[in-house]
Amino acid sequence: MADDLAKMDATAQAELVRSGAVSPRELVEAAIERVEKLNPQLNAVIRPRYEKARAEADAARLPGGRLAGVPFLLKDLFCVHAGDEIHSGCKALKAAQYTAPHSTYLAEKFRSAGLITIGQTNTPEFGFATTTEPEAYGPTRNPWNTNHSTGGSSGGSAAAVAARIVPVAHANDGGGSIRIPASACGLVGLKPSRGRLSLGPDYGEAWAGCIAEGVVCLSVRDAATILDATTGPMPGDPYAAPACEGSFAEAAQREPGSLRIGLMTRRPGNQDALHPECVAAAENAAKLLESLGHRVEAAYPEALDEQWGVPFGTIVLAHSARTAEDVADALGREVGPGDFERYTWDLMNRGRSIRVTEYIAALEWLERWERRLAAWWADGFDLLLTATLSAPPPPLGQLCSAAADPDEVYRRVIDLIPYTPVANVTGQPGISLPLHWSEDGLPVGVHLMPAYGREDILLSVAAQLEQAQPWIEKLPPVCA
């Protein structure tokens, strides 16, 4: 029975609990066994939370949340329960054993949905890298090939879900950090619209609205169900995404109709070509969509060829400098280069040199650019189709290492993500779907992006693709 549980998505596990076939405690114990068995090979779970999870499972009352009893993992960044340690992949916070003074709204919404957190997952320091190899906790390994990266920054969560330790895990996304590891690990990764999930109580918005919370999971129905359970503004939130007609779970069950989809298979700005496997992933997805009755044409917003990455980088760097101050406040002392990785410290120092007027100018340029970009969807396109990344998951050590020059690390990080940051800047939703594997067996995700607020369209077509080309039974070599 334990092996059967591991192959089920969160919706199926919750149905077993509701039927009385299993108890929340049984699901939690089975997941803990999988952590103990598989984590030595993966280094995905960095801090167990077993005793609290057992107590929460025993206290579970039914009927409760729509995912009552399902074991879950929280990423070691932003989202946390009061009293639990949270280090954000930072060695200084780890050394201090820093604990959260209060729960985030999202952590409480996950709990209200019935999810039971059994531990916390690895992340690069403050989520600044596209691979999960922090000095504080060491690299997380990809279940499809343990010599390769899981992507980042939600790489620990993605590795755990791909290996079927849990069916779903928390993730967040400031430049692709839900969708990058979803692509690298063969999962569904939905970044919701700006304002869809609250970042409170600590933030109204983060990185000038670029950061969104979410999950990585095995199925589209899980993504929809969890979005329903976590969506909605909280008191004091500065704005909220438009409400979905009905529920997102219902949207995932609706036929999407015939959509107009633009296909882009080169980098924005006429830069170097994508890896052939990524081009094949996007082109094969286009053919599949056409077979399902959609119109696919070679088209994309011309604004993507503008130099939007420079002002976006200004935003990220400025907020990196603020992160150093946050850590100093948390530790109650001044911080210096010995508290952070070399790459992180370099980002923080670059951020300190940015003038206030330069930051405001970057925000204003991006606001105008967002309007030029949004016009493409307003003019009649429903979705933009691309590969999620520019290449399959690279070997560990290739993207980020302690000895590497920070400029080179930054170049490699940006080089991997020609598309995903777009949705962060504009606030649009985006999803990575596991529709392609390379010749050597590594996942290569496909990315779809609708207009702002249209997760309903996104989930509807994603579910249609999942039904046409199922992926949940594709299992990695390291798996429960």
C-alpha cells in the first residue's frame, strides 16, 4: 500500500482519507519513510518536522480542507509556520538557528487546506540562483540523474515531488523559481498571477511585484485545487488578482475551446539559439496543441526583443541589498562577506550602488514595457508557447560554484531563463508542463503564458494536454 500511495497525486491521496481507506497519520508516516529512504541520495529535505507533523495528523478533523491529511513540504524561503526555523539557504541564518516569529498567511492557508508539513526543502541562498546548490546545505540532486541540477530556486521541493516523497510541495517564483525546477524535474509548475496569493503579513509585494507563491506538483488538478485553497487577498494586501468564474478546479475540467497560440522557439532579442531539445519540446507541444484543435502560429510579442532584462536586473539587485539589511535585523548585528556566499555578497554590493532615481526609472520603464507586451494578448492571442528553459538540466557545479567569478555566475543564471522572468515582470501567470524528455532521459519543460488573471484558460488547456499525453506514470530512477 505504501508504494501505491507514493504514485498518487495529492487529490487521490485526499480521496483515500475522505473514504476512510487511510488515515492522515498513515499518509504522514509513509511520507516520512520515503524521506528517510531517498533523501540521502537527493538532499532535498534539509530539516524534518516529523513530530509536529505527526501531532497535526493525529489532530486532523474531517471533513476538513479539500486536501486533508496529505503530506507536504515547505521551501526554506518566505513561507513558514511560527516557531519553525527558516534560513533561506543562508549560512549565517543557519548558524544562528533563526526561527520565524509568526506564521505567514500562506502557511496557514496550506494548513487550512489540510496539508501536513513534514519538513522543509533546500533552496539556493535567498533564491538568487537557477540551481539549488547552497553552501549552507549542499547541492540537491535531480532524481532523473543525480549528477544534474534540479534547477532553482525551488529545487529541493521539486526533487522531493519528482521522487514521489510527497505529491506536492511549496515553491515560489521571482524569475522562474517555480517553473525552472518543474521543468528540470518533470513536474507541473504554475506561477499564479500577481496578487493571486497573499505574501502577508510581512510583504504586500516583493521585488516590486515580481515574486509569487505557489507549488510544484504531479498533476494539473492538484495545481488547480491548491490554487482554489490558497487564492484570495488578506486584510491589508495592496491589490488582488481578478476572481475566477467558478473555481479553478472547475476550469481545469472545462474544454478550452479553440485557442490562438503564438509559438516562439528562439531567444528574445535574436540572441543565441536554444538547445535543440528545447526547440523540439516547444515544436512537439505545438503539434500536439494543433491536433487538439488549436491554432498555432509562429508569433510572439515584439516587445520581448527589447532590453527588458536590464531594468529587471536593477530591481533584483536593489532588493538584494535590502536582503542584507533584513538579515542584519534578524541577527541583531552588522553583516559582512563572511555571512554570505561570494555570489550573493556581490549582488548585494551591486544593489547598494543603485541610486533611488535609477530604481524608479527602471520601474517606470518596465511599466511602459508591460503595456506594450500586454497588447499582444489583447490583440487576439490566448497563449504564448515556448520552452521553459534554454537547455536541459545542466550538471551540478556548472551554473554556480564558490570559486566561480560572480559575473560569470550571473551570466550563466540569466542564460538559462530567456522566458520565465517575463511573467514575473508583467504579473501574468505561467505554467511549465512536463511534455518532453531529452535523449539521455532528462526532463525538458514546455511553458505557456496567457494574459494577466487568466489561470482559467491556462489550467483548462494544461489539463487537456495532460489527458492527451499523460506524464504522471513516468518515474525517475530515484523514486519511491
